[in-house]
Amino acid sequence: MTERIQKILASRGVASRRGAEELIAAGRVTCNGVTVSLGERADPDRDRILVDGVSIPRQDKPVYIMLHKPRGYVTTLSDEKGRPDAARLVADCGVRVHPVGRLDMDSEGLLLFTNDGSLTYRLTHPSHEVEKVYDVLVRGYTPEAEELLRRPIVLDGYRIRPPRVKLARIQGENARILVVIHEGRNRQVRRMCREAGMQVLRLRRIAEGSLRLGDLPEGSWRYLTEEEIEALKKM
């Protein structure tokens, strides 16, 4: 059965759907010796698809992993600055997996990895409105700043939906707030807080969709349970 080649690349863990489209647009993908264009289809079981002259990986059994990402790790699979990437923390799973969405270098918490391209697309596309919950320690909190944070703003030319915000605790000059968003713009929560006049001191993602970080130790990972996987697929 034929599929769009960018979908095949994503399902084999070569890149995200967007990353696969960029590979094709750059002329780095061939099918049966011919450079492909966006939108072309192929049969992954019969056609020979190469990226930079290397055959794409075989179809592995789907793997779903939750990592408690520490600070200091980027979520790209390769970084031009040579910074440590979070993928090395799950390398011992034995299968090539890619991060689902992003969690910036200075942030920590729940980060999913999988080789299931279809699920990655469903979880990261804004139209599917997957909730992400962040536990944020801020400086400069006031009730007025909290109210400003609830208002919709424009980031990167995109008008984000108003977040849900809840004050968890006042800690001297600082405060802990819970922020719930649906999008995943670059450093979105940090930028939203800055626009509201607050400085983020610590940012930790504690939930995504139906998943909860729970007591998973920092730097550790675990496989999702069958119940967790089914819940994600039904969202």
C-alpha cells in the first residue's frame, strides 16, 4: 500500500512530519534512485527509499517512552552547537525514537519519545488541542500579572489561546503557578510570563494530555503502559 513519503519517513523515526518535509524539499530523499518531491507516494515494503544515500530504518515495533528531562538538554536529534540532547538519555531503549514536541534546554519534566509518527503528529498538531500542564516558579508575581498572563497574545505571528492559570503557592518574593496551554510555540510559557511582567526561575512540564509525570526520577525514563498508550490514541 502506498503512502506519502514524508509520512513513511516520520513513521520510521527518521524525523518528525515537518522534518521529513524539509528533508524532501532539500532534495535529500530518493525513491528507487529518483529524487522525490513533496506529496509523492511510495510503498515502503516494495520501494527503496534513501535519505542522504542511506536506507531508511525498517519498521520497528512501536515504542512509547516517557522521560523526565533534566535541565541542560536540548530536544533536537542533532544540535549544531554540540549541546547534549535528550535522546541520549533514552538511547538504551534499543530503538531509534524521536521526541514528541519540544522542551527547551532550560526546562525540565515530561518529554515523550516514540517511533510512531502518526501519534507524534496527533499530539503535536495545534488543531488537536492537547493540553500541556507546567509547574512554573516565577519572580515578580502579582494578581495583576496573573490576570495579564490569562490574556491571549501573539507569538511568532500566531495568536495563542488564553491559558488556564492557577496560583499554587506564594514563596516569599516568588510564586508557583500552574499554567495550562494547548500550543507548543518556542519557549512559549517563558515568553508569556515575560509579557505579563514575571521572570521564570524554574519551569517543569508535569502533564501532557492524559499522561502525568508523577514521581519518575529526573533523568530517568519508563515505557508507557498499555492503558496510557490507548488513552493517548483516543484523544
